[in-house]
Amino acid sequence: MVNWPEDLVRDIARRRCVLVVGSGVSRQATGNGGARPPTWDQFLRAANDDLPGGAQQHITAAINEGDLLHACEWLQHKYGHTWTARLRSAFSAPRFVPADVHRTIARLDTRIVFSLNFEDILDRALQDVHGGTCVTKRYYDEGVSEFLRGIERYLVKVHGSLDETDKLIFTQRQYAQARISAAPFYNAFDSALMTHTFLFIGAGYRDPDINLVLENQNFTYSRTHPHYFLAAEGLHSDLKNSLRENRNLQVVEYSKQDDDHSGFPVAISELLELVEEQRQHLASTLEW
């Protein structure tokens, strides 16, 4: 079982938590022939391998070092106008179907979900569970900051979507441009960090713009209540301490069980059970 912190369960139950989902959540879906969505580094490695003449060593080195932004920038340049087709072939064409865990995540009903993914797997599960009432915003949309004070359920696509591939945040240059052109979103993101507890699931601790916002806020408000990062067991204590000290992230660990991380859906189901119990308690005591 996962040792879910009581204050995190409480904040989710009170809808004072923002859920941030990454490619590890998408990996739980399956498509044609049992295919699973690739993670970011898996996609880049495959694209590099398929280059005429074989993989470029400097791109392989960048991926191995975790410098995925530059690796992606170089690959996008090499593929040119065929880059969009490659993206959609990997993330859309297999017709991925949401898994049970996507619906479990939707049932957590956190009101605000930030998706780091640009496919629509979780998007469809949210609309299905909530009867099509979830409002979808992209980081560049006018009025994206509505999620801060709005009363609806919101899904915010932090890196854009496959509908408009020219606005995807996928490279070093795109990150730099977005921080200027989409300043209203990043200001709202920062505000949400001050007023809500964040839970990162299926996300990488190296995500560049997430790290920038977390580190800036942590050194400004160093004694704030922590945010949480769900990770498979095995992170060494020094890394967990660094995440807590530098990004205000407290690691919550689960047993992955196998290479497909079968323990992940179990962990989320356990969390949902705790949240539903807490909501029943709140409903009976009226201590909202």
C-alpha cells in the first residue's frame, strides 16, 4: 500500500489540489495491436534511430544526459515539414483507448488538472466521467487563467495539443518563447502554486518549465506546505532530499510491480478510496 499523506488526501477531498499528469499516465493506455504511447525520450530515440544514415551520436548523447529539449530541437529541424506527421503517427494514429486508471483519475475530481501531454487520452476520460462538462484550455488560449476563480472543472494543456502542432512546447526555443508569449498562463500557474497543493503523477522531475516555477517559488516561500510527487520505489534518499529542499516536492512512492508499472493503477485506486472516505466525512460534519 502507498503511504498517502493525510494532508494531501484532505486537500484533494476539498478540491484544493491541482493534479499534474505526465506521460507515465498516458503509458497506461493501449491502442492498435496493444501499442502504448511512447514516453518523450522513447519517441526521441525512435526518431533519432530512423534518421537517414542512422542515429546521430550527439543526439543520442543529449537524450542519455536528459537534455531532451535540445535533442528534440535538433530532430525537429532534421525532419522539417514531416515532423507533424511523425508526432501524430506516434501519439494519435494508434487510436489509444483510455484505461481504467484514467477514469479513476477523473473520479478524483480535483477540479483543476494540468496535463503535460499533448494527446487526448485523459481528456476523453475526463469528459466521459464528468458528462462532457470539463472545460479544456491550452496554455496559449485567451482567458486561460479562468481556472483560478472559475467554478467549472478544468483541463489545462500545459504543452499544447496535437490539434495545433505549431504551438507545441517541445524544444528549448519553444520553452523560451512560451514564457514570454504565454505570460498570463505562467502567472496563473504561479498563483495556483501559492493557493493549492500540487500532486504530480506520471511526470518527470526534469520537466523544464515546471522546475523553473517550482524552484522560483520555493526560494521565495521556503516554508510553504509541500507539493507531492508520485514516483516508483527506488529513488535514492539524496535525490528525494534535493526535490524537497530545492523544489518543495515531497516524494510519495509506490511499488511499480513490473515494467508496465502495474502498481500505478493500484496506487491511484487506493488514493480514490481515501478521498471518497474523506468526502463522506466532510459531508456528514459540514466541515468544508
